[in-house]
Amino acid sequence: MVNGNGIDESFNDRLRQAESAEREVQRLEPLAAEAPQLRLQKAKAQKEEERKQAKDESLYKAKNAVQTASDKQNRVPDLLGQAARTVIELYTLLKEIDSSRRQAMEALAVADRVDYDIELEEGEEHERSLDRDTRGLAYALAARHGDTKVKQMLEELDPEFTMLRGCNLDEPLYRDVANFVVRHAVPQEAPPQALMTKTPEPVPSVPVPPFPDQPSNGTNEAAGPDGASGENGAGGPNI
């Protein structure tokens, strides 16, 4: 029904609803204004909780890792003692090998000197039979003897010898340990790189023990190292 002012009941109902909604909006507006701040506080609380959880888990893992490391470290003294004893054993063995090789060198040097003396005597006898001068023969023969010949003889007895023959040198750690011990046990040996190959390392020179000069037969004596003739000339140079 329309009243005298041209307003029906439905309009009044709608107005009342609108005014009621307006009052409700006004009532809820302060609470709605708090929503952004509340969301921010919630996000902050969640982030703090996540951080605390991550920290607690990290500390737990760290404590376990530290304890594991401590437990394993307790084995270090015994293992280090074993390693040291093994290194000492290897060091001693290499020293013994080097000593034996040196003894072999000394023995071969004696054998080489004997060969030299025999060749010299036979050569002088041959030269004298042809009425030739024997001076300089000792030096000519010496070129085939001495350190080079002794090293060759040693190589023939044990071809391709190296201190680390048969060792596993593919692993860097094995190679480092081996070279460390070799450098300390036999520092006069070839550089570590050469010890890794199958090529024989240079053998240290061993002086040939002096021999007593041998008297020669005949008046034409061999010249000594200074070029002069004499009774002791047949002994040749000390190679």
C-alpha cells in the first residue's frame, strides 16, 4: 500500500534493513581493521615457530655429529700407533734393502776390478808380443769398467729393480706415504717420480777398493796415471 507520501511498506522494510546493516558495519569496522595486523602477527608467530623448530633440529643433529666424531676420535691414538709402527717397519726394511744393494755394489766392484786387471794383463802381454807400446792401455780399458759397468752388472742381477716395485701407487695417498718413507729412508735415491716407474733408479756410486799394484813381467812397463813408466805401472788407474 502506498501512503500519502508515495512510500510503500516494502520501501520502509528495505530502509530498515539497510540501516540495520549500516549499524552492523559500523560495529564490525573496528574489528575488520584489525585483520591485517592479526594476519601479520600470525605469520610472524608461524615463522618464529618454524625457526625454533629448525634450530632445535640443527642442534640435535650437531650434538649427534659431535658425539660421533668424539667416539671415532677415541680410535685415533691406537690407529696412529699402528700406522707409526708400520711406517717404522717399512723404513727399516727400505734401509736394509739399500744396505744389501750397497753390499752387492761393493762385491760387484771387486769382481769388475778383477776383470779389469785380467784384461789389462792379457792386453799388455798381447801388445808386448807384437812389440807395441803398452802405455795408455790401462786408461783405454778403464773406460769399459768402473761405476757404469758395476751398475750394469747390478741391473743384470735384478732387472728393473725399484724400491717400490709391486706397490700400489695408483692411489694418491698410497703414493704419498710411499714417497715420504723412501725420502727419509734412502734420501740419496732418485726423485719420487722416478720411483713410481718401472725404470731402474740410478744406483749410488760405490768407490772401488784399491788393489795392490801388480809387478809386471818385462822391461816395457805400462804408463801410470801421470804418464810415467815404472814398476807399479801395470796396476792401471784406480777405477
